[in-house]
Amino acid sequence: MSATDGVLVACCQLAPRIGEPDFNRGLAHAAVLDAAQRGAQVVVLPELVNSGYVFKGPDEARGLAEPLDGETVGDWAALARELELVIVGGVCELDGDTGALRNTAVVVDPGGLRAAYRKAHLWDRESHVFEAGDRSPAVIDTLHGRIAVVVCYDLEFPEWMRLPALADAELVCAPVNWPREAKPPGERPQEVVRVQASASVNRMFIAVADRVGRERGVDWVGASVIVDPAGYPLAGPAGDEETVTVLARCRLAEAREKRISEHNHVIADRRPELYGPVAGRS
């Protein structure tokens, strides 16, 4: 298969169980194998897929957290090496340097752990459990393209999503857990709308893997989706209750073209000298 045929990206919408790490590791392992058998080269798994999401408090999360050299990431690294994949997935991380709990997304490929990105924008009660990350989205060259990673609520900050575009990311992978909220009949989930807008204004692919399965009274949007640089879904959004893998072939080279007309370029046309207030500067 040539590079012009594109990279087959899979987003695995799963139903992890809170407090059952062995079950969750098996669930993720099986999903990666299934995606690989279907030809996937990049596989995205949900946020906090090793632990579940709705913690009773930091003590429960700490009991489920793992270091980056723990069983979950180790299994993904072995799968990536065996199957020549890139795997992006969310883990409840025990930071070995500080002892802090982190909501982390890792990128592994046949070379092992390539990046660990700690979620910078914490949603709701996450701030009572996790310490926020303080680094920009990771952007790395992998076997299957130049990939960036963010986590869930990060997607809602246009300034944050501009950073991978400025770093020449072709594909942004986003493990998420989107709690379901009411929406008008017939409307798409607002989370999907934001992803489409971000892909379009930055001219890059975005692949989102959400979860399903009611957890301690919380339901989820589902809606795992892969969006092209024009902002149109290539696969998904998935249903809000189905365990499913959505797949799309992404010609990642298309994300390198930032021109939207003969005279317009979404990066070159920026006016950073006017944007001070966006970054909190007068």
C-alpha cells in the first residue's frame, strides 16, 4: 500500500468498568487486535480506559492508577511492536516523579512509548482527583504519520488546538469521555460540532474515541468520530450506546496543505500581534 492510499485510522468506542483494571486491559487489548485485523494502522482508545472515569474520590483513583511502565502501557507497547501499529489511549497515571495522579494519554508505536501527554484542561470534578498537565500537546513523528494527542476537554479550547497545527501535526488523536447532556432533537452533539470546526479551521485530521456504558449514573455521548481537514466526518459519529470501532482511511498529506483559496492560508494569514488578549496579555 502506498502513502497516497492513506493511513487507516480506528477509533474504538468501548465500555470500560470502573474499578476493574484487568477487565479493562483485556477489553482494550481485544479492541486493538480487532482493529489491526481490519487493517488499522493507528488505533485510538478512550480516555482513562484502564480505570473507568467516575471515581468516588482521589483514593479510589490512586488505587487504580498505574505508572507509565505498568501493565496497560506495557501491553500496548507489545501490541504496537507485534502489529506495527501506533496506539493512542488514555490511562489513569501515577506519576513516578511526583506521586501525582494524572489524566494521561500515551502514544506507543513499534519503538515503544513515544509520548505521554498529561491533560491540561480538567473537567468538573477531575480537578479534585488529578493534577493538570503543564505542557503543550505532544506532536511526534511516527511510523504512520505526524501525530498529536490531546484529551477530551482540551478539544474545547481553540488556542490549544491551534498548537498542533503550528507544529505541523497531520492527525490529532483524542481519547475522550464525553458525559451526555440534553440536546435539541435532530441536532448533532455539540462535542462533535466543535471537533469538526477545529479540524476545519486548522486543516488537520482529528480522530476521537469516546466510551459508552452507564457508570455510576453517568451516560456518555458516544459519537466517536474521524474528521477530515475540511471538517467533514469520514467515519461516525457512532451511536451513544454501541460498542463499535469506526475506521477511516486518512490521506495525512492533505493536512499539510493549509491554503483554502488562491490567496488564503490558515496559518500564514494569522495576525498574532493582535491576539494578545487571547493569551491573557494586554
